[in-house]
Amino acid sequence: MAAGIVKQDPGLLFEGTNFTIVKKAGKAGDVVGNHNHPEANIIFTVVQGKVKVLLNQSEEHILTPGKVLNFDGDNHIQATFITDGAFVVNLMKK
């Protein structure tokens, strides 16, 4: 049995008692609608392309590969793919 598991397709990657890891891929112009995750602390990592993230409909972050955004899931997030790309969201239960 292998010690590690590798996944790369969009969707739910891993889930445990205290965490959920999801990968989202999209085309330029695709939008992930405004929502929040009050039960979690969030680490948002762009792995491909360029993504604009709005927190609470006003705080803007432009993220590219290598940039990581951390925020409390009480805040609302909306993400727009500026270019084709993908990001990984780590939700860690509070």
C-alpha cells in the first residue's frame, strides 16, 4: 500500500475530520459566486493562471501561481478567472 495519494482533477481532493481540500478549474471569465465558509479558516492557492478574488465585495486580490491568500471563512469570497486556470482551497475547521 502506498504512503501517499496523488490527485489532480477538479473537485473534492481530500476530506478529513478537520479539513477539506477542493480544486476548482475554470476558463477566463468564469465566476465562483459570492459565498462564505463560517466554519473554517481558508487557504486559497492559485496553481495555474490568474484569479481575481474579492473578499466582502470590496477587498481585491489578484493571485497568480505562487501567491497564497489566507482569510477567516466568516468573510465572503467571490473569485473570477482572469485567465484559464485553477486554484486549490484548503478549508480548516475552526
